[in-house]
Amino acid sequence: MSFLRTLVSPRGAVFLLLVLLLVAVMILNPNFAEPGQLMRFIQRVAPIAIVAIGQYFVIVAGEFDLSQGSLITAQVIIAGNLVGDDDAKTIPVLLLMVVFGILVGLANGVLTTLLKVPSFIVTLGMMLALLGGAMWWTGGAATGNPADSFRQIGRGGIRDVPILDFIPWSALILIGWLALAIWITKRPLGKLIIAIGDNARSVDYAGGRRSWVTTQAFVISSVSATMSAVLLVGYAGVHPSVGQGYEFIAITAVVLGGVVLGGGRGWVVAAAAGAFVLEALFMLLNILGVPSTLRDAVQGVIIIAAVAYSAVAFRARRRGRPAQSSPDQGKEPDPSPDDPARQSATPALTSEGSTQNRGEQ
């Protein structure tokens, strides 16, 4: 029963939905069940999942990052124009892209936390600034094309592998990035990010550096967008529209993964799984002949439905908790499960107990 309860919970529903969608796709297109096709599917989803992992850290901290798509576009333009045909420039340009991504994340975080400006406004401005810069640089047309050694990061991989035949580099990068993200959530930084999204004031009372922790969440998001851009250069080419809409795709994937908008609850693995669900859904709609112009409408309905389901599920869980008895006179009352101090800051800063569990919900 507990397994079935987990499957229908906001945390587990995304995995059940992914299995159902993949089975439906395999029934309608039996060739999809071949290992090579599955590897291509993972290769195509990897940039989206990596962006979703970065967006997870921002959303679970109670913020938004709308600049991811434009940052992807800017990074692709940088790679296409600075690498050129010179393979020797691949590593220096990669380092430059990482530094640029960190600077964008720092700007988003500093403006949001120190100046007390809503992250929605800050990252919206950053999105327009980056997109405008990319359009000014390219004139709105495809320009530049990096050397093949750079493009192999996104399109290449290990070939002649038994059974699988081909393992794309992007799949290995996704696994490594997800493992790093899981490790971060187990560390004090990850626990504090979750605690800030749950109850920011309690983090202040506990002595946590809320501004710096939130800024680091934005940096993780921007570096994730940079990695996604490196992969997209491989097979999407260099064009000012290559990152268009990626911020909303990432938010949709994170919400599908059961992460609560507003912060404090969510599991990074489920957020990455949300990217696979989203891509599998679009592939199924394509097989069924649904026009691609309805893609944005489908995303909007998914966000509304996922948020509504998550809210109903968590409200039902709260109603199911036993009521607390009144403390005896002269005794200290037991801490309530709804006490913010118990739910967030204290466990996050002093133990690896309840906050860790909340982060994996």
C-alpha cells in the first residue's frame, strides 16, 4: 500500500506518468523500444533535464529564473562566433562560457537578494537584456559555426557499445550533473536552499546567510543553462532562437516533478524526470497527429493541472495528520509538525533528518 501511495503522490506520480507515456509511445511506434532509439531520446531530453535541474534549485528556494532561455541563446552565439574553425579555442571558450554563466547567476542573485527586487522582475530584465544583446550581435540571423570538436560534445558519444550500440556524451553529462545535484541537496547548501523556500525568516534566526545561499541557487541555474547550451550547439546549430522558451519548459518540467511553486518542497530527481515526461508527451502528441502549434497550450494546461494536483495532495496530507493534544500545565509544549522552525531551519542547520526528507518529497 505504501508503494501505491507513493506512486500517486506528487513525488511519485511523475515516474508513473513517464512509464505510461513511454508504453503508449512504444505501442504506437514499436521501433521506439529499440535501445538505439531510447538512447537518442535521452540525448534529445538531456539539455532540457539539465536546465530543469538548475531551475529546481531556484524554485525550491522560492524564486524564479526566467533568464535561462536567453542565456542559452547568448552562450550558443558566443560558442558559434568565438570558436570558429579553430579546435584549439574549444577549451578556452568553454571556460569563458562557464565564467559568463556564473556572472549572470551572480547578477540575478545579487539584484534579487540585496536590492530586494522580485526575482520574476530581475530575471525578466536579464532575459530581455541577453536576448537583445544576442540579436544585436547576430542581426537576428544564424551566424558562425563552432569547430567539430566542440559540436561533438552534444552530438557525439561512445559507439559500438554492446546492446545499446551508442551512448551519447549528453546522457553521461546528464547523469553526472544529476549526481552532483543530488550531492548538493545532501550538503548544508542544499538544505539551506530548501529551508529558505520553506521559511526564510527561520533561516535568518538560525544565522544562515540567506542572500548568499539564494545567490548560489541562481548561479547553479545559470551554469545549468550554460551546460545545456554546450549540448545544443551540437545538434541544434547556432541561431538566435535556439534557447527560446527553455525557461518555461524547465519550469513546466519542475512542476511536473512535484516541486511546489513557492519553494520548500521538491525532489531534484523528480524534477529531471519531469523533463522526460514532457518530451515523451510531446512525442506522443506528434505521433497522434496533434499540431505542434498547440505545444504552448499543452504546457500551460500541464502547469495548471500539476499545481492543482500538488495543492490538493498536500492539503489532504495535512488534514490526515493527527491533532496535537494540549500540553500539561507547567510543561513545555511539544513542537507542532506545522511549526516552521521545526520544519525548516533547525533541521537544515543542525541535522540531516526532517529537512532532508522534505527535500525529497
